[in-house]
Amino acid sequence: MWRKFISLTILTLFICSNMGLVFAKSVSEMTVLDKVAAVEKFFYGAEMTGALVERMSKLEKDVMGKESKDALLNRADTLYSYCHDNFVDAPSFFIKLNAVEWSLTHTVTAGPAKARIENLEHVLTGVPSTGSYDERLNKLLKLAYANGKISITNAAVSKDSLLKIKLVTPLNTRTSRPGDVVTYQTADDIYVDGNLVIPKGSQGQGVVTKVEGARNFGRNAQLQVTFDTVEAIDGTMINTILGEKAKEENKSLATAAGASIAGMAILGPIGIVGGAFVHGKEVEIPVGTEMYIQTKVETSAYGIQGK
């Protein structure tokens, strides 16, 4: 709740927005090993060890139910594309899993696909199912959607679209360090033309860039954090910032909460937010704190059409 934010003994919180500091390789730059590791992390949560051929065989059996006899390069391309590439008539495993989880629980989570599927099966039937992950996901699709299929369409998320987020990583000038990854998640569903593009629970990431503890003579503690990306339902990374529009919305939240906004004025250039001016105190922002950020540029992503 916003009152968690405004009730904190925060000095001055500086939140700077820019592009993400860590950039993943483009698909065209990925090697066979990169693609196998990416699929392993997606399903199991970690990269496996052992001979590459054996790892590929295990993935194919677990995911598709059978091992391919094709060349290793083609096998890696096929499996990676099956998991992540979207087409209007062929949604990826990734977007189908998100759609099922959102339909059944009205939120999405960020765990490994294996654990997410098992959790959904446990909720629905009490026990995990058997078979390949492809078969198990299709069973869940039939429970979540009338015809067992989802319809996706391309949508454009406009620049400066507001996103309400909730912190997953606590921030504290006593314990946070520059370089720490900051995780947050969307607090509401975001639709574009009636299509679900960013579901509640979608993960976002930023980075702590500067920490200064409280000092003598009433000098305020400071904490700099970037809010860089939010993941759309199809896996598209949407660049985000804390811009003027988001700051105004945050100010409105504070007003709506009935709290005095004395000392809570939005200050300075984009990315700077005034906290409650309690001199000599540390900045402490707990898990669950809510605020707004906004999209940095217009971004194209696939969305889920209505059931």
C-alpha cells in the first residue's frame, strides 16, 4: 500500500531512470551452448552440467517427449524457438504458460517453468501430472481456456504508459550496495486495445547505483536506483523510467492516502523523488512498497486476446 511508502522515515530518495545496465545477447549472437543453457534455465532454473549432446537429449525428452535425430544446431534452434518465439498462429511455450497461470490465478510468477507447472497441477488436481511439459501444459490450457488454445495479437505499448509496481527487493541504505539488482513486479494488469500485454506479477529489474548513509549534522541518506525494464507476457523486455508522468501519479497516490504531503513534493529533474525529510535517518523501503513508473519508448509485444 502507498501508506507503507509515506509512513517511512525516509530522508531523500533519488531514483534515476535509464536504460538497463546489463544487455542480453541477441538471438543471432547466441551459440548452441547459449540456447541450450537458456532453455535449461527457463525450465529448471539453472544451467545443467555434462556433455552438450546429453543435455540436449534430456531437454527434448522432458519438454517434447521424444529425442530428435536432427543435427545438434537444428535441435537447439528448434527447442529455443518453441520456448520463446511467437507467431500469431503459433504462440510460444512461454506465453502459453503465462496465459494459463494468469487465467487460473490472475497473476504470473517468475519461477522455473517446471515448478510453475507443478504448482498449477497441485492447485487444480492435488498431484503433479506425468508426461512431457508440452503435454502437461496442453492439459492445463484445456482447463483454463474453453477450446484449449489462446489467441495472441501484436500490440503497441505506448510511450509513457503508466505501470504500477510493487517492490520485491527491500531497499535500505544500511544494507543495499551499488550494483545490487532490484526486483519489482507489476501490481495491476495492463491492456492495450483489450489485449492483455503486461499481466499482474510481471517481473521488472533495476540496479542500485549509489548508496550514502545518514551522516552527522543532519545530512540526509541517499539511495539511487534505476527502474530499467518490465517483462511483457510474451517475454519482450519493455524499457521503463520514473518520469514526470509517474512522479505526478505518485504524488496523487500520496494525496489520496490522506497523508500530509508536506516534504513530499516532487523535486528536481526526472528521476528525483522527495521523501519525508527526517534528518539523520536512514532510507528504508520495505518489500511491498507500491509506486508508479512509466514506459520509456513505444514497444511492440504480443498480447493475449480475450477468452
